[in-house]
Amino acid sequence: MLTVYGLRSSGNCYKLQLLLELTGTPYRWVDTDSANGATRTPEFLALNPNGKVPLLVLEDGRRLAESNAILCFLAEGTPYLPTDPWERARTLQWMFFEQYSHEPYVAVARFVCRWLPADHARRTELPGLLERGAKALDVMEDHLGREAFFSGGRFGVADIALFAYTDCAADGGFDMTRWPCIVAWLARVRAQPRFSAMVA
Amino acid sequence: MLTVYGLRSSGNCYKLQLLLELTGTPYRWVDTDSANGATRTPEFLALNPNGKVPLLVLEDGRRLAESNAILCFLAEGTPYLPTDPWERARTLQWMFFEQYSHEPYVAVARFVCRWLPADHARRTELPGLLERGAKALDVMEDHLGREAFFSGGRFGVADIALFAYTDCAADGGFDMTRWPCIVAWLARVRAQPRFSAMVA
């Protein structure tokens, strides 16, 4: 059986929960609290030298890191990853966009707002995070004005990757009424059969 | 013929130059100076709403952004992208690592050192960039103690992605003698037939 090391409230970890539930794949979840040092222990660093969750471990012990690489691996041969080279490339484009232009702002704003004390020095980062996160949401809104999903014209791994932190972006102070196409897309994702929500 | 919009001295853009030269693929390069606003014009934003280079344009006008997604698309069917699902997943793992844990520190340290004035406020970011960049290089060094390359056991797109900013990391103040396995790997990449260096 597959094993996932992850923190349930992390969007990057939640991506795997969502895909595994959508596909009805059996898995074992090992709670790993990256906020409290569980990813910096010698035992965990032996599994993932980069010290991050999520981490996927196959039954034979092989290990794979990086949430979006894991999504692609698990989705291979399912309807959630296109086989057509161009549609696959467009899917990957959105997954790299998510990790480079979206997560570092949208997810980090949520982290600062929800997990840091009100007087923490990193609160000064919030205006910049909200500005750059809004730019990423603008790019998504633009796309959703033309297409219903991000994974080569259909629902798939790029939607799962982008849904994780967009669905809880309001936690970081983003006013989602600015992006009506995104709000409608979030509802389309939640309406997928076997959809599973992130633990609050 | 393929068209690449890019800035020659950007590592993200150079990745495409390197793969296209390695594979002997004809292409047209349109110099696009992101440092001077060329990616924020209405004309360019119509091509890529995220306002970034590199951008690939196919002969029929279809467009693809995100350097690592473009690498995967161009490498499909070549020896530079594994076909085995596990080796492909490991390759993608390193490409997401590059964009999330490596480029934001190693590339940005180079940008701060080479392109910002000596009294620029962002110079204060350098110690943090060097610390987090060194962690990424440590993770690469660890891997290279066990394997010769990053793309599923052989040279390929993950090596190209990681080579771009690692080969010029010294520009950002990284002392590469700390990472002898990386230094040896850089030489192995430079020794590939048809290797093409980044414009200085």
C-alpha cells in the first residue's frame, strides 16, 4: 500500500489526499508536523534529504518528493493526467506556475495570517504577498474566462494543484469576490465525484 | 519553426537554448528583455498573461510558458526525458525542486549581486538567499554522491533545469568548492555532445 507522509492542513499535502480520494486509491497517511520539526529529524531526512512533506513511499520503499511530481506519478493512466503531449504540457505549465507564481504568495499569506502571532515581524510581508498573490489569481481568472479547467481542457492534476491553496486563499486575506471565474471553478472542483475537503 | 521569446542571460531562458542545441532542433530566438519591461507590454501579455519569459510559440501559434514545462514538451520522444513512469516522476521531482527550493535562492542571489547597485536595499536579502541556496546545493550534493545525473539515472531535462543556475551560482557569491560532487556534475554536463554555454 502507498504511504504518504504529510501535514493534513498543508495545501501541498492535501493535494495528494484529494487525488487519492478521487481515484479511490488505498493509502496510509503518516501525520508529519513540519511546523514542529518532524521533517528535520535524522529519520525523516534519511527519507527526504530536502526535509519537506508531502513524501510518497511505495510499498517497495522507493520514495518520491514534491507534491506536483507525486500528483503526476499517481495520475499516470487515469483521466486526471492527459496523454496528449500538448495537453500534458499545458497541464505541467499550470503546475509549475502554481509552485513558482502562486504558492509562494497565496499559501504564504495564509501561513502568516493563520499561524504567526499578530505582532510577528513577518506580518510586514503581507502587503507584498497579497499584491503578488493577486497577480497569480488574475492570471487564473484570465484563463478561466476561456476554459473550464486547467488540465488540458479538463479537470485533472493541475486543477488539484491550484485548488489546494486557492480554496483557502481567503484565510490569507484575499477577497475572492474579485475573481468570479475562480469562485465558479472552485465550485466545479468541489462538485467532482468523491471530492474530499482539506481538514480545517 | 519553433519561436522562443527569451532573455539570453536568464537561466530559465537558457535552459531552452541548451536543450534545443543538444537536440539540434531549429528555432528562432526573439530577444525579450524582461529586465526592461519587454514582458509587461500589452503585446507580450497577450502572448503570456503571466508576463514572463521564456515563452515557446509553435508554428501554428500555440503558446507554452514555464521553462520546465517547455523542456518536458520539447524532450518528449528524445533520450532527455525518460519514458519509464518512475524515472519520469523522479525527473519531475527534481524539476519542481529546482523551481521551488533552488531557483528562488540561487538565481536571486546572482540577480542581486550582478544587477542591483551596491547600495540597493535588496542587498540585505543576500545572507538569507545564500543560506537557503546552500541548503538546495546540499540536497543536490547528497544525490550526486549516489547517482551521476538527475533525470532518472541519466542526463536529461532535470539536469538541464538544474545546470542553468547552478553553473553560474558563483556569480551570486556561492563558494562552489563546498560541493565537489556538483562541480564534477557540472563538468559532466558541459561535456555533453553539442553542449551550448549561456551567453556571458
